[in-house]
Amino acid sequence: EAQVTQNPRYLITVTGKKLTVTCSQNMNHEYMSWYRQDPGLGLRQIYYSMNVEVTDKGDVPEGYKVSRKEKRNFPLILESPSPNQTSLYFCASMENTEAFFGQGTRLTVV
Amino acid sequence: EDKVVQSPLSLVVHEGDTVTLNCSYEVTNFRSLLWYKQEKKAPTFLFMLTSSGIEKKSGRLSSILDKKELFSILNITATQTGDSAIYLCAVEPPHGGATNKLIFGTGTLLAVQP
């Protein structure tokens, strides 16, 4: 079954404690992307990757890092999380414009 | 700056009503416009529109694009409580920028009451 898997689904952490949200897809897509979703702001792109070892900033990259060492995985790294990064995060894998989304990670930073 | 605006922001209807959701965009010469439905989890794909004036249908849902006036509508007839969700509109910018990049609107929250 084609899918995008994110982990964890829910995470509560403290300010400054590094965390990683994993994302894995089994469709062999080249393009992957991270979004955050906030009330009234919709989905905003954080980072994207057009292929292995090719990553670039989206619209709201500050405070985030990503890596793409292999095609299927695209982890999102928060080196020093802050409360304004409390949000719902989605990983997406895309081909021919159609996006397949992961189930989302609800992150709370206190 | 590329922009996608959806209206209304939220909508409450009763089962059986017909609703029209709007999406306008300020992205010239875009590649495609997409509609997604987001319930409690991840957005799921509904429609992709590339040509003006051609309606796409899937059951009670239909959508059409007007490239001249830069908007799209999503219609849902005979609404059911299972249609309650956030409906997201997204536009793909033209080639030359990042391929596969999507610009999302803020979404319309639809609540269908029994």
C-alpha cells in the first residue's frame, strides 16, 4: 500500500530540547516536503527536497533543518525547539503534482 | 507574491444542503489547481484542475476552474455529516520555480449538521 509514514503522531517537549520527526515514503517519489499547519494560516511549506542530497528552504524554514540521505526518508529536525513551533506538521511525498500526506505530527513545545 | 485565498473561512449547513466553496489565486500561468479534503488526519486528494471550464465530478462533489478570472469552485450537493472537514485549495506555480511546490490556501471549514 502506498503510504507516507510520520512518527511520532503526538509529541510534547520542552524548549531547547532537540527533536526529530521522521518521515518515510514507499512510492519511490523524488520530491518530498514538510509543511506546518496553523489556524488561519493554512499549510505553509518549511523545507522541500527534489531528490537525494538536494534540499531547499520553503516559506518558513527558520528553526528547522532537514536531510535527505536516501530517497525514502526525509526527517525534520528541530535543533532548539521554541513555543512558536507548536503546530501540526505534515510530511508529503509528491509525483506529478499529486501530494500524498503523512498522518501528521502534533507538536507542543512548552 | 503568490497567494491563494479561500472563502468562506467556515460554513455550517444542514444535511441535504448544497454548498459552494471558493478559491481565488494570484499565481499567473500556474500549472494546476488542486482540492484536498482534510478530516481529522492528513489531507486527501479530491481533484486536479488544469483546464478552464471543464468540470470534474466525483459523486456529489464537482469542481471547475476559471483561468481568466483566476478562481475555482468546489460544489458539494446533498451534503452529509461525513462531508464535514476542512477543504483545502492549492495551486502549483509554473515551471521555472521549484517543481511540485504547492501554495495552499487557509482552507474552508465545513460543518454539516444532521
